[in-house]
Amino acid sequence: DLARAGGTMPDRLKICLRRALVPSARDSGQTLTEYALLLLLIAIAALGAVALYGGALRGRWEWIISQLPF
């Protein structure tokens, strides 16, 4: 630890770099939460788009199906 007496400057530099570059378990949980929130936002946007344009898309889809020769 940096507070430990007798540590040399290169040792302290190694400790600082390790803390800055190696992700902790707390960071991993935070990243997972951020991805979950992003996925939730995308799902809400998709549901909103379907609610807003659903009728028009259904009409277009039915027209496409009616044009197929079978």
C-alpha cells in the first residue's frame, strides 16, 4: 500500500498503475448496470416506435402479403 513506510518510488508507481489499469469487481458491476440500463432504454424506444407506427406497419404488411402470388 502507498501508506506503507519503506516503499520505493518504483514500487509506489507500480501500485498506482495497477490500481488505475486493473478493473475492480465494483467496476464490473457498474458496467453490467450501465449495459442493463442501455438495454432498457432501447426496449422502451422499440416499444414506443411499435405503439406509434404499429397501425401503419400492419397495413403495409397486409398489403405486401396480399401481393404475394400464392
